[in-house]
Amino acid sequence: MKKTTKIIASVAIAVVLVAAIVTISLIKDTEPSTPATSFSVPSTTLLLQQPTETESFFDWDAYINSLDLSTEPESSTINPSDPTATVPSTSPNVVISIVYPSDYVPQVTPNSTTTTTEPTTKEPVVQMVDYKYTINGDTVTINSYFGSDMTPNIPPTINGLPVTKIGYNCFKSSQITSVYIPSSINTIDNAAFSDCQKLKNVYFMSDGSSVHIGAAAFQNCKSLSNIKLPQQTLSIGKNAFSGCTSLLKLTIPESVTEIGASAFSGTNEEFTIYCKQDSEAHAAALKDELKYVLQ
């Protein structure tokens, strides 16, 4: 009898042990497994914007669509008042919930590449670094020059419109040594180049230009020695070349129909006008007792 009881007890104990082992195994199978290796996820700094409401949600699909990561989408909550705040860049479909505190002040991100779109109604801005100018209908007048180039090329057009006039006092007392005048210019206004003490050369870019030269336009340009007027020059104002002591000769085309008083006063004693007989220039030379050569 005792032997039978021992057998039964042994069997019962074995059954209990087996049941315990099976139960423990089932419990372990339901627990999440630990990955064999860890996954390193890069991070990116948020470019924070001024909030318009307490909580905003952002679809980061466009922001990190180039990432090829295998982790599941996740959500994170960050504090935007911390300029160093970062979030994990995981799935391309990650949605970040940003909770703005009541005392939030937007942080400036120095390296932000955000661009600002100007309103479409804004007038186009034309940047002419060296000139100030005015637009008169469909033409442009150069009013002043403040560039550093001592041999400027006056632009033939600005904003698609022809530059037709060098304005009053435009280059007055400038330190330029040469100037290139485009064929679009039809008027050199009064005193436009007066007192340019270092101006030696005046180049008209087209010999066929029709040009009016205003009063005192080149007055006291004491270094001026090289200038050839266009063949269609129309008029020369009073005192236009007075005081040009280095100017030894000037060819004045027959197209000039008006020469103002004292246009060549105070020039070099060797100054000579080259002109056609009976032209306006011939008459001016005779009147002011200037040297002349008929061509």
C-alpha cells in the first residue's frame, strides 16, 4: 500500500512539473523579443515657425521622403522653445505633434534655407549700381554717376528702354578719365561733364548719332584732348568747351546749325577748328578769331 502511494505521489509531482514548464514557456512566447542588434537613426533639427494655434500637426513626408528606413511610423512631442530640439527621422510617413507652450518665442535658425516670395504686385526693381536715372515715358535720362570705374560705358538701355540723355551735372567734377557714349544718346545736357579735370577721352560709339551738346557740357575739362563729334551733331551750346586747355583740335561737322557764344573761349592758343567752308563752325571761328582749317 505504501509503495502504491509513493508511485502515485511521484506521478503527481511529475505532472505538476511538466505543467509548470509548459506554462512558463507559453508566457515567454507572449513577451516581445529583444532585437539582436540596435538600429541607429539619424536626427534632424526642426525649423520652427510662428504658431497659429496651440497644437499643430505636420506631415513630414515631403521633408524626409528621401530616407529609406525600415522602422514603423511614430509620433513625438517636442518643446519648440528649445532651439536645439531634435526629432528622429524614421519613416517617411512620420507625423510630429508639436505642442507650443504659452510663453513660446520663435527661435531664429541661422542656416535656414527658407525663401520669401515677393508679392506679385510689387514693381520690378532695376539695380543700376553706378547710376541714378529717371524714366520719361519711353526713354531714360541718366542723372548722376557714382561708380568707381574711371572709364565708364554709359548703358544704351535700362529696363528695356533706350538711354537718350546724359542729364544736367551728371558727371560734374567726376574723376573719370574716359567715357564711352552709346549711339542711343541724343542729348548731352548742360554741364553734364563740366569740371571733369581728369577727363582725356570722349568716345561716341556711333559716328551717325544725332546729338545736341548743351551749354558748358565740357567746360573746364582741362585734360580733354581727344574727342570726335558724331557726323550728325546738331548743336553746340555756349561755353560748351570753354577752358579745355588741352584740346588742340576739333572737327565740327556741317550738320551743326547752332554754336553758342564763347563755346571755345579759354582753349589752348593752338586750338584749331576743322570745318566746311561757310558752315556754322566756319562762321564761329571767324567771329571768335579762332584758328580753322577748311576741309
